[in-house]
Amino acid sequence: MNRKKRIIILGATGSVGTTVLGEIVRFREQFEIVGISCHSNIERAETIIRDFSVRAVTVTDPKISVPKNICGTVFRGTDGLSAMVESLEYDALVVSMAGVDGLRSVLRAIERGKTIILASKEILVIAGEMVMSLAKAKGVAILPLDSEHNAIFQCTRGDNRFIKRLWLTASGGKFWDQDLQTIGRATVAEVLRHPKWSMGKKITVDSSTMANKGLEIIETMHLFDVEPAQIEVAIHPSCTVHSLVEFCDGSFLAQMSPASMKYAARYCLFYPERVDVQEQSLDLFRLDELQFFRPDLEKFPCLKWAMEVASSKQSKRIAYNAANEVAVTLFLEEKITLGAIPEIIWNALSKVEDKNYATVEEILAVDQMARSRAKQLARRFF
């Protein structure tokens, strides 16, 4: 009998982590969760620990009180993420936490030869060259968990020799066919009602500004070793086709499934195999017309600037991501309008020199500096 695949899930209490857990529940005889992390949702973490007999947890919010005897080993703070990844025995690290705090953990897991199941696009946005070069040197698989990149991976199976273009599909969020005035004055409640996907708050806001697709362009460049000019974005409101690969001979391959992260999660968990699942998927005879639209870059400047940043050096990508995170947080706190987000990003980009970095310390220092500048720049919008 084969032993269970041992998993650590960073960000287990979030929306993507919950989806991964849902798939593990269905096949729990094949998986063992040895460690999880949460930021502040300690109640949800306790439930996961109990339900899956988890032996270690990292709580990253220093203000949260952790109950005694929550599990065998408790780590604290972002340093605790790396300590947990270093100390446990496991086969795959699922990185489903938002932001850049998981960067050191990913690098340490790669050093140890562990498979990375990656949903945190920010890590590749700020340190893609470092992560991918180390993974290549160590022979480690980076399995993309985002539906778009997972779709491309399914179509290419790691063979990038014949790629002409990669087409990232985008829902367009709630406002893709609205005018600029409507987008600019949208409320938090309106933005968070995504028409197709159930996601975390930050990524749902990013979908409305299309900053999410901008981040995915940079992530795509690193994951599949392609030039920014080889990446296209198409708005596809039905969210049936998750991405397409255009090959040099003119052929296209597309991956299709319902709008749920569970298909990508399942693929990564069982890779390189596929599991036989008895459930309803797409009904081809009931599909809406497969329509694709060119994004309006004047309406969605976050996407336009990401295309430019993808061709720039690392400092610009770090600033783009940092300023966007700062601006989204302020929007969710109802301190700025949705229309202020791209202005904050643009102002932050204009303050940054074009430069690459060689160490994690440099990358994270520039990230913190960019966040500080973005907060200062944002004050004029309060």
C-alpha cells in the first residue's frame, strides 16, 4: 500500500486553502496534512487541526492569542512559516496565502526538494527569477494553482518549445462593460459581488481593476519562460475557458471547466496522475456562446501598466504589487475610491528606479519601501 502524500498548506483558512481542503476531504485516504498556517482566523484553524489531526500550525498575526494545546507544535509570525517548512517532513507545500510573506518558505521548501503548489502569484511577481532558477537547479516542480496558469500547464505539460502565444482569459470582473465613471465610484459591497467566482476580498477587488490579470501576466512570464510580448489577455465573461495556448503551427489548445478552483486544486494534488471523479462537469449542449473581448486598456490602466512593468526590471514589479496591495486595503477600508487604485499604482511606479536584486533581503526591503511610499502617496486621496 502506498503511503499518503504529506501536505503543508500555507493560508489554510482562506478561500483557496478551503478549496484545497475540500478536495483532500474527498480523497483523505490518500493525503495527510502535517502543517497549516493562518493569519488571524484561529477558530477556523482549530477546526482544521481537529478534523485533519494536524501536528503543526503557524499563526502569523502577532496580536492573536493562540489557545494552549491547539496542536503539537505552534510557530509564530512570518519567521514561523519558514521554521515550519524547515522542520516538518512533507511531500508538497501548498502556498495559498495572499501577499509576499511566503517567499522565504517557498525558497526553503525548494532547497529541500519539495513540490510547490503555488497560488500566491505575488511571490513570482517580486522574485520570479530567483524562485524559478532555484527550482530548475533543484529539479523541483512548481505546480500553478491559479486557474489560468493551471490551464496553461495542463495544455503544455511543461513542454514550452512550440509556444507562440499564451492567452490568459479574464472574467473582466463586475464592471468590464461599464463606463469609467461607474467603475470609479463603485462601492466595496458592489465590487465584492463577483458575477462568477467566489474568492477572497483582495483578489475580487483586483479582478474589478484587472490588476489581478496584470499580476498574472508577470507570473506567466516566469512560470512558462516566455517573453511579455507572447502573453495576451482576453475578457471571457462566461469563465468557461480558463486559458489558451497558441502554438507556432497555428493550433490552439484550451482548458475548460466550470468556474471553480477545485479542478485546478485536484489536478495539482494528484499530479502527474489524474483521479477519476464522479461528478457533473460541463454540459457542452448547455454552454453559452464562447465569446472573447479585447480589454480596454484606457478603462483598465492597471492592466496596461502591468504589461509595461513585465518588460521592466524587478524594482518596478515589486512597486506595482506593493502599491496595489496598499491601495486595495485602503479601498476595502472605504478610505479611497476604486478609481484611486490605479492612480496610486502609477504614482508609486514613477518613484522607483529600474533595478534588479540578488538577495531575498534586498527584495523584501524594496517591497517594504514601496509600501511605505504608496501609503504616503495615497493620503491625497483620503
